[in-house]
Amino acid sequence: MGSTLLMAKTFLKIFSKDRQSIFFTLFFPITFMAIFGFINTGSEDAIEIGVVDNAGNAFSAEFVDALGRHPLFAVTVGDEGALKEKVVEGDLALVLILPEDFRGKENPADLTMLVDAAQARQTAMLRPLIEHALLDLEREMRAIEPLFPLTVVDVEARSQRYIDFLVPGLLALTILQISVAGSGYNIVEYRRKGILKRLFVTPIRPRDFIGGLVLARLVLTVIQVTFLLAVAVVLLDVPVVGNVFELLVLIFVGSAIFLSMGFCMGSLAKTQQAIMLLGNLITLPQMFLSGVFFSIESMPEVLQPVANVLPLTFVVSSLREVIVNGLSLAEQIPTMIGLAAWLAITLTLAIRLFRWKQVAS
Amino acid sequence: MHPKTVNAVPIVRADKLVKRYPKPGGKSETFLAVDGVSLAIEAGEVFGILGPNGAGKTTTLEMLEGLTDIDSGEATIAGIDVTAAPHKVKEIIGVQLQANEYFDHLTLTDLLTLFSRLFHRDNDPVALLKRVQLEDKAAAKPAALSGGQKQRFSIASALVNDPKVLFLDEPTTGLDPQAKRNLWKLVESLNASGMTIVLTTHNMEEAEHLCDRIVIMDHGRVIAEGSPQDLIMHHAPEPPAARLHGNLEDVFLSLTGHALRE
């Protein structure tokens, strides 16, 4: 135990002085958060629409004014030709044309909606919104109360922004990358430099070496992931709904799985090139298949069964449930079983494959 | 070499050591890297293992150190069986390796403290550095050392457990003459303090200068054994190519042939 702690302290000292790799492990997720954080705020903007007022009377002016006050829309008034062009360019989502006989409450008038037919999906989404807005305006102008007023209450009290979806995924991805690089790449480098042999001539046991490296990496991973989460919470308003202690448990378990995978790779790969290849083989598919950037349900059906059992998938989904949805670990039994299974598999393999005599020389 | 009193009990004993490795290229075929090597190294002597590249010197050393499994035969150090109790053996031997790289970001002091603690000892790193004349480099990192300094540091890190037997694997390869002489002095002073020293070398001058006894290995076997003087007497070709000095090289070449090794 003494030697394990000694190695942990030593590795912590070495890793924490390696500013370059700390910078790069944080740089990637922070860049992603920044990009998607800002894109996200844009999507909450009002929908840009154009209005052509061919009637030009007091009633039509009142209508345009009321539409402009509607929270869903940002209205540009202009002539048909200019606005049409803007639709084609994509600056406006649609143009509403008020007919000349748009005169008053007692006189129903046909409105025309100009859209870009190429954006069929967008049109289908916009139409009910416009119709609903027109209904709101009609009620307001005729001063009638809706017969069935509807108040929407969000029972989950959670946000549905993309950044909230993304942040837990990025945290999981960071854990994967730090851990695989921090065990597998390290072992190959230490072997190449003869450091493993240097240690092996002392009475150190494999468990001291592995235990020390794992402890140091766990401490560092928790610090790095906490930092990322703090950035997400403070700068991007990502809510942490769930239990922080359970979050820590997940970070530990995730790291342990990926560190073990790294140890397996480090024991198998004899050269720097081989470990790079193995590392990419393990990280890249998981990066895209484990629901980090988009949900697994939106992936092609054939890939889903594979995606659903990847270790990163379990880490991503459990982190997401805890952080965004506030679920406890006890409420995610299948995911917990998945994590436990991967931990058992990778840990057993890591211990089997790591033998001083083979690994050191 | 000046005569000295040597304890007659072998502190390192190897009995018919064998090591097989897979043949490079051939999948199931093996070759004998070490083929029945027996050694009896006595406490207090400087013992040299000579041989061309690929003769099995390093493999023999690594089997004695417990770094490589012994396929057959047995080795004991101070009576302790290397295969049965590798950790006990590691406690009493010091190993200087050919590789000279260490963890990044750690100073010489950090590294010596680490190695010392791994032996559950509390050796003063500065005192160790003094022994190898590196005390002014205490705060330096190994990457900043010269070749000779690196070798001396490597020896310092092999001394953290006050070993009874010190193994040196080609300690002067690649060093300039000054650094080489300096290292010889260090080896002599360590030996004078009672440490048994086992070294491998290509350098005949080194073997002649340092070693009380040597073995010459080739193709995994010991082909000659004795004091440098004995070997010159028995094996030097007549007439010696150079009469006054460096004759051991003639012995070496006459025994192992002139063909170039990889």
C-alpha cells in the first residue's frame, strides 16, 4: 500500500507538471462547449418573417403591429419583390401577404403565405405556428376569450437545449480520452524509455504501479471534469440537477473502465504507432456511436444494437441522466449493469495482460 | 590488476542457465540465447562478462537480476534463489541498465528519493549524488546530463538500496576517454568499499583494467574463463600483435573470430 501511494504521489507530480497535455485535454471540450453554447443561444431567437401590407389601412397597421409584438416572430415590413428575394436567400422564413381587401373585423380576408418550397420541412413546422399566431391575433382583435385556455407546465423542470444534452457527453468523452492516453500511451512511452525496467529492478509490485497510476489519473480526471462542469454551469447555464456524489461515482467508474482499457492496449502494443492505432480504434468509433453529439435513437437502426452496448454509451447516458434529468443511479439499473459488466471485463483483462517481465522489456 | 583478498564464497552462482528466444522471422523455431552458462562470482571481486554483440551477455545478466525468466538451470545470489524469491534478490542487488531515460519532470533528487522509497529505505539523495560526483546537479533533470553524468546517475540510482552486488551493463559504452576513466574510478571505489561488481563490456582495456576475473561468451556459451593475465598467457596468439598492452583484445579476437557481428 505504501508503494502504491508513493507511486500515486509521484505520478500526480509528473502529470500535473505536464501542462501541455492538461491544456489539450481541456482545450477540446471547452472549444466544443463554446461553439455549441453560442449557436444554441441563436436558435432561441424569434423567427424572421416578412409582411407585405397591400391594404395599407389602419386595421392592417394594427395587425402588423400586433404580429410584431408576438414573441415567436420578428417582423420585417416591405414590398413583395424585395421580401421574396429575402426568402430565397434564406434571410426570412416566410412572407405573409395581406390582401387589398384586408379591412376589418367583419370582413374575412384571405392571407397568402410565401415560402421556399425547397424547405418543405421548415414550412410544415411553420404553418401551424403561423395559424396559431393568427388565431391569437384574431381573438385579441375581436376581444374574445379562448374557450379552452391552455397553460403549459413543464413537469420535468429541465431544459431541452442542445448544450445541456452535449455537456454530459463531452464530459464522458474527456474521461475516455484522458484515461486511455493516461494509461496506454504512458505505458508504451515508459517501456520505450526503459523506465518500466528501471522500476522493475526495484521490489515494486504490479499492483503498486497500476494502482498508483490509476489513483493519480482518477484524482486528475475528477479535477479536470469538475473544471469543465464548472465552466458549463457558470458560463453556459447548464443545470446540474442530480446528486453530486453520484456524479463522482460515475466519473470514477468511467475512468476505471477506460484506464483498464488503456492498460490492456499498453500491454499489447509494442510501439508508439501501434498504441496510436489501437487508441484511435477504441476512441473514434465510440466518439460518434455513443450518443455524445446526437442521440443513439437518431442513428441508423443497424448501428443501434452495437451503439447501445459500447462502454462510452453507458457512461454518457448515466452522466446525462444524473446531470440533466436528475435521476439517481438506482433508477438506471440497466445502465449500471452495463457499467459493472464493462468494469469487470476490462479490469480482469488489464490484470491478466500486465506482466512486468513481458511489459517491461 | 593489483592482487587483493577475495572472499572464497561465491556470492553469485549460476548453474547451467538456459534461455530460449523465438527466432526472428521463424515463428515456431527458437534459438538458444544463453546455452548452459555456469558462473561462480566471489564476494568482493570485479567480474567481467565479455563477448561480441548477441553473445548472450545481457540476457545472462537479466536472468541473474530476475528481469528475465530462467528457462532451465538455476541462479542464486547470496544463497537466495532468483526464481523462487525474486523480490528478496532485488533487495540486495543494484542494477544499472543500458537505458538512461527517466520520468519527465522529476529532478535527480526526486528520482533517487523515489527509488529509495520503493526499497522502503530512506537513503539521502544528496549523499548518493556525492558518491558519483553529481551533487551540484541535484535539482537538474536527467535529460540535461551529459553521457558520463547519465551513466554516473544510473549507478547512483542502483545504489539506493546499498546493494551487496552491483550489476553494470556496458557502463562505459559511448563515453569519451575522460568520462570512461572517471567511471572506472567510481567502480574501483565502490569495489574498495566491499561491493561485488558484475559488469559486461566490449572494451578489452576496461576488462583488463577493472576485472579480477572475466568470462568470454560467444553464441550463448562461456568459451574462456580466468583472470585477464591467465587468459593472455593461455590464449594470446604467438607472437602477440601488440607486445606491451591491449593484448586481451587479441585474445578476444582469436577466441571469437574476426567476423563482424550485427
